[in-house]
Amino acid sequence: MEHGVRSQALETDVGPRRRFEELALPDLRALYRFARKLTGDGAAAEDLVQDTYLRALNAFPSLRDPGRVKPWLFQILSHLVTDRHRSAGREVPLPSPEVLDRFSLYDLISEEDPLPYSDRLHDDFLAQFPDEEVRAALLALPEAYRVSLVLLYTEEMSYRELAAVLDCPVGTVMSRLHRGRKILERELWECAKRRGLVRTWKAGS
Amino acid sequence: MRQEARVGEDMESRKLSCELAVQQFFAYLDRALKGEPLEALEAHLEACLDCCDKLQFSRKLDAFVKDRLGEAALPEGIENRIRRALAG
């Protein structure tokens, strides 16, 4: 129904679509870069970007400030990811926020000392991970945390800019970026255990 | 005894300071800390080598993950495909 209304509008008035393309397509590269890092897959990223543009064209009349088209597009893409992955059910089970906030990969590496002959223990621990495993750990993050972290890493936005894109208070951004990194640290530790890099019998590990 | 208690209190307050400091590391790395909280954290870091090491690790971990997200070239023909999709 929604698609039908949009098609009808386009058939009768080509002008707004041209204007939309002129305004929004220059951000294609940035949007694709963001989508690629979020999905870890070229075809999925391309679909996501195309869906973002279709939804944006539909919502174009509601864009009040054409100068803010880029954050608006990022916002639409972020919402699409959140909506899609909410039902996908591929997230890792999470401990309570209190347990998560206390989690420290640094401390665990120090305590377990998985590389006893290393004089750069923490650096050498990280060097054990192939790129794919780091990406897999990031992809396993619940979408709200993943979107926030990838936006920060890719676009280097301030917390205020992130809050505008994610449509949430700055405090929520701060908490998602903190907790998202903690979940990632925990995922890397779990990954190290699976690979036999650290012992698994020790209490608290 | 009294002196021991004072040492214990000092250690306790130091521990709390470290806990609070660690909670603010990511905001610090993201340049989101300003004013008094920033000054308090920097003063703590000047005096606490443990926290400096932990902060350094957090900074490295950020860069480590960021580097591994990779860069991908824009797929050939994507703009035309999107233009066609927009045209319905």
C-alpha cells in the first residue's frame, strides 16, 4: 500500500525524485561504507542501502532541513537495521548490566596470563585474533550496540551527533557505547576460550 | 591500629577512584568528557599507573577493532541500480 502511494506520487511528479536524488545520492559512498561494516556482507549492505533510499524517498516530504540529509539517511538506515535484526534472533545472550559493567578484558588477560613468555602480554593477546573473528564478534553484538559503535568508528561522530542519528538521549548513547565495548571484550574472551588460548576451568572465567 | 585503619581508608578511597575512573574511559577516548569530570580523570591518571595501562589497552582495543572493520570499495553500478529502484 505504502509502495503504491509512492509510485503514484512519482508517476505524477518526477521533480521531487530528481531533487531527492541530487540531495541524497552524494552520500551513497558513506552510507554503503556504514552498511558494509554493519552487515559484514557486500550483498546485504547493498540491499540495505537501496532500502534506505527507497524509504527516504518516501519520507522525503517530511525532511525539513535539506542541509541535514546525511544524518537523516544514517538515521533511516540505523532504524532499518534495528527493525530487521530485532526478529533475526542471532544475538549473543548477555549477562546483567552490572556484571557487564564490571567485565574487564584487561584484568582477565593479566590474571590468566595466557602467553607466559610474552613481555607485551595484552598486545600479543589481541594479535592472536584473525580479522574474521573480530568482525564476527562485532556482528554478534545486539543491533543497538553495534549500530552505535560502528557509527562512532566509521563516522567519528560526537555523542550529540550520534544521539540525533539514533534518536535517543546522549546518556543512552554513552551507555550503549560503554556496554557495547564491554560485550565486545567479553566476546573476544569467549572466542579466546573456544580457541584454547586460555584455560576454561578457572573460576570466574 | 589507628594508622592501619587510615591506610585502609586511603586504599578504599583509591579503589573507588579507580572504579570511577575506569567507568569514564570510553567517554574520555571519545572526547565526550569535559570540565570537572575531565580534570578529575586526568588528575587520577597522573597518579595511577594501573589506570594508565588500562586506558592504553582500551585505546588499543578500539583501534584494533576499528582497523579490522575493513574498507570496501563501492560496488560497480550501485548508483544506477538505486536510481532504477527509485524510479520504480
